[in-house]
Amino acid sequence: MTSLDRPFAPETEAGLARHLPALVLFGVTFIWGASFLVIQTALAVSGPLFFQGLRYGIAALVLAAITLPRIGGLTRLEWWVGVCTGLAVAAANGLQAVGLGMIPSSTSAFLTALYVPMVPLAQWLFMRDPPRPLAWAGIALAFAGMVLLAGPGALHLDLGAGEAMTIASAAIIAAEIVAIGIYTKRLDSRRVALVQIVVIAVATFAAVPVAGEGVPAPGWLLLACAGGLGLGSVVIHLAMYWAQKRLSPTRATLIYATEPIWAGILGRLAGERLPALGLAGAGLIVASVVLNALRPAADRAAGRKPAPPDR
């Protein structure tokens, strides 16, 4: 058993190591936030589906090289979890992309944010693990923050096909987060991540002709963007499986909700400006994460036995 898959016991750890799973997921959200600028650059020379397929194809090759010595131990459960989550990610990406062509980006951002309240409900339903009151308060703050980041125009909904596709995408994202929480403690992170990424690449490439996209001319810009995000995808998938062995779906979701903050910061460095409502939304998301981090101290102050760190 390697350090990547070794069980983690937060109560025996001290200092930085105790908070390492959360810090790892913050790193994941940073990569997600940075990916917006990279994808925006790549779409000048490629269609979105071909670019995403190339990105995940490169990621699959890199991860296969890392995983090759242990791929022979792939179990049936790891295979099915990898296939199902891979198809889920590909479907969520596709639905969101198609829906974005029918509705404003602000509405898409708002509806995608619905995965934040969906996750604790799914955790309660499928894991029989209801989040504590402070966790619900954190979820409410995070969702409100994401609504403000989406902007006032996001609430002008017609509930047409575009909205329905985006809501379905959010539900799939929530289901994937909870599924990882349910199964990841029984799986090898690298093997499952490899199956998942291969499935995403194959499904995305298969959708290219269906969407009517052409194959772009090869060039250094396309390869650099796809290669950079391909390596980022390897890090993201390994990190998610590793960290979610140690954190509940609800706590992971509160961290994932910080993604638009990183996107806003990096966009500001690139010359974009976040409006006042967006800044207020970012503040609410940060407050939700802080509130969740302070929960164990609140339990001790009230004389209660602290909840396990992953709840």
C-alpha cells in the first residue's frame, strides 16, 4: 500500500498534516479556476469537445504510465466506479456545454451552483449521514455566494431546454461527488482515476462528429493548452480520490465552491474586473469555508464530543 492509498487518521495527526486533505482540495479548485483562462485561449483554435477530448487523452497517457505497474490489480468495483463516474463527468460536461449555447452564461453559472445544496441532500439520502447544522449553514452561505457571483441576470429563468440540461448537469456533478465519498475508501485511487479519464476521453471524442465539430489544424498553442490541462487533470483526479477518502462529500463541496473565487482572482490578473456583487459573493463563500473549519471548536466550547473531521 502506497502513501496515496493509505488510510488517514486526522485525530493522530498534528499541524499542517491534519488539514492536508482540505489543502489538497483547495489546490484542485485553484487548477479548476485557472482552467477557464486556458480553455478560453484554446477555443480560439479548436472546438470545445475536440479540445476536451485531447486534454483527457493526454491525461490518460500520462496516468497510464504512472499506473502501469499496478493496473493488473484492477478490481470489478474499481472498473465499474471508473466507468460510471467517467460517463457521468462526460455527460455533465456535454450537457453544460450544450445548455450554455441556449442560455446566458450567468444563468448557467447559477444553475450549475445547484450542486452545492444537492450534495448534502444526496449524502443524507444515500449515505444516511445528515450534515450537522453548521455544515448546512456553510452550504447556505456558499450557495448564496455563488448566486451573487453569477450576477442578477442569472435569476431570469424560463426553465426551457437549456435550463433543464444545466440542472441535469448539476445533479450529475452532485451524484459523482457523493459516489466518490461512498466508494473511494475501498478503491485504488490511481486505477480508478485511469479508468475514469480514459472513459471521459473516449466519450468526448465520440461526441465530436455528433456535435458537427471539425478536427482543428495542429499547432503549438492547442498542444500546449491541452497538455497543460491534461497534466492538471491527472493531478485533479488523483487528488480528489485521495482527499475524499478523508473528507465527507459535504465538506468537500464547501471547498469545491471556492472555484469561482480563484477564477475571479486569475481573471482580475488577466485584466478582467469582478463587480461588487461578485466580491460580496466571494466573501460569503470564504465565510462558509471558515464556518465549517471552526465547527470542531464550537463543539468543544459547547461541551459536545467533536464530530469526526470528515463530517
